[in-house]
Amino acid sequence: MQREVEALEPAELQRLVLAAVDLCVDQAVLTARIVQKDRQRRRLEAFVDTWEPDRSPPAGSA
């Protein structure tokens, strides 16, 4: 299907693009990546919550 993009309403263009992209997305892989990123975010938040900025870095880390 060929259309002039300028002739489409933004909502229609968004719908068409999302529908086309959805055909190429493996939902199981996407869900696994989202879960992984959420887990990483929670671990980083826990680290930041317990981090003591006044402490010197461990030897050899600089």
C-alpha cells in the first residue's frame, strides 16, 4: 500500500506504523527484555539507595 504521508492524519499514520512494526516484533522476546530491564532498574535503585558517596572507591577501581 502506497500513500503520501503528508496526506494522513497523525493518528492514522501512527496506527499504520505501529501495525507494520507489530508484525516484526517477537512479543515473547520483547516481554523478556522488559522484565530484564525492570530487574536491572530495581537492582540499580537498591544500589543507589544504599550507596555512601563519602566512602573511598575500592583499591584498583580507579
